[in-house]
Amino acid sequence: MFLPVSVNITNKKILIIGGGKVGYHKATILRGFTDNVTVVSPEFQEGFEGLPFTLVKKEYGKEDLEGMFLVYICTENEALNVRVKNDAETLGILASVCDNPELCDFISPAICKNGNVTIAVSSNARNVRRSIAIRDRICDLIHNRDIFIE
């Protein structure tokens, strides 16, 4: 069961492990909240270079977690995902293993943001498509479809 909360990330470092499609999706969401993000990956999909983040082109090492507050683990390598999650846990860093809620300390809801107002819809990681559909309807209701973060 996930508790919905808003976390203060002011001056906090966030790490994304993985430069593929899922990592890029998480990065585009984070762009709406902070520029204090480092992305570590041996390769980066197109689009990362346009984000205001630090890109580190290398294989993951436990030292990459040093000083991080949150980590999004977005690789397609299940063994690596588990290793990063375990490393983060030993260091007391909250981790989200994208596409594997059982390994997550936190999950990312579907978000609609307008200035200081953020609406988040979550299904406890059980039905992401439904959360997105509900988020979209909320955005429609407030007549600001251009404010939601994909």
C-alpha cells in the first residue's frame, strides 16, 4: 500500500539510472519540478540532451548513489534493477524501480500541474492506464489540458 504524500525536493539530488524510454519519461516529469537530477546510463535515447540535467555516460556503480535523496531505477536489466535497489536501501535512499511496484519505496502518480497546484492520481501501482484516464478527465474539467505533464 502506498501513502500519497508530497515530498520536498528543494536542494535535494535525484538520480535516474537508465537512459532509455522509461528513464526519459521519468526525466520529462521531473523537469517540471527540479533541475537537480543526474542520469547515469551507458547510452541515452534522443531527447535527454535537451533536458537541464547532468548526464553521465557510464555503467552504474554504487558510488553513483552518493549524496542522492531519491533514485529512479529505469533499466531493462532486472538483475541490475535489484542490485541498485539493494544498494539504495543499504544507504537509506528511497528508490522506485519503474515497472516493478513490489520493489518500490515510492511510485509516481499521474500528474496534472498548474503553477503551485499539483493534482496526483494513483492506483497503488495497480492500474496505471486508469490513473492516467482519471488525471486526463480532471484536467479536462478544469479546462487546462495544456498543464499536465506526460
